[in-house]
Amino acid sequence: MSVSVHDILVPTVNRVFANTLVLLKKAEAFAAAKKIDAGVLLNSRLAPDMLPLIKQVQIASDTVKAAAGRLSGSEVPSFADTETTLPELEARINKTLEYINGIAAEKFTGSETRDIVVPRRAGDVQTKGLPYLLHFVLPNFYFHVTTLYAILRHNGVEIGKNDFLGKFD
């Protein structure tokens, strides 16, 4: 049995972002129950030199939509980073999922060996599709979603490992 880039990327993003939406809903409920301005959670960070929760969602979104576009040879949509509320972050996640799920699986055919150029501040990085997905995209995506989880947990939102992982099937 072979596993395609599409089989790795698309279901993973769908699962992780579905769980992330649950986390954000729990954050909304927590803020309402504790009469806390949700903006406090959205602008929280784990350390002074880290980015806040809002940026964690934006970067996770940008990472996977850029990957889907690069790996499928599709145009990557640009999303303005204007979210300021939990519902707006949820909408961004849903918009990201709509884009990724809208790319036909066939467009990913051969992408494991496709030349990929990743623009970086220190200069472009050139790689092939599969190493790009496995060694950059997925670790980066999980880093930002895990950081979002840690920010919420640090602020007292009652979430646990099972909320992050979701139902195992």
C-alpha cells in the first residue's frame, strides 16, 4: 500500500484543525463563564518573545495552505491577518480547510518529488515535496497548534491531552 502526499497532508490538517476548533470553543465558553475578555486569551503568549495565540492560528493556517498550494501546484490564497476574536479565528480555520479540501487529490500526484522553494528571511530553501511536508510543514503546523493549546492551558482553560488529540479512530 502506498501513501500519497495528499493522504498525509489533507486528513492530518482536517483532524488537527477540527480539534483546534474544539479548543477555541472551550476557550470561548471559559471566557464567558469566568467573565474574562476573550482578548486576554487571544493576546496571551507563553513567553515575552513568543507570538500570541492569534498569531499561532494565523501561522498554522498559512503553513498548511501554502503547503497544499505548493505541493499541488495550485495558487495559494492570501488571507489578511486581521482576526481579533475567537469566532474570526474559527472562520479562518474553516476557510483554510475549505481551500485545502477543495484541491483535487490528483493535483498532488508526483508532489513527493516536486521541487519546492520555501521563501525564508535568510534566503530561499529548495527541497523536494516529501521532505518539505515531513520535515517542515507538519512539524511547523504541530508546533503552532501545540503552542495554542499550551497558551490556553496556561491561562486556565480546562482542556487536556484528549482535547488536543481528539477521538482516536
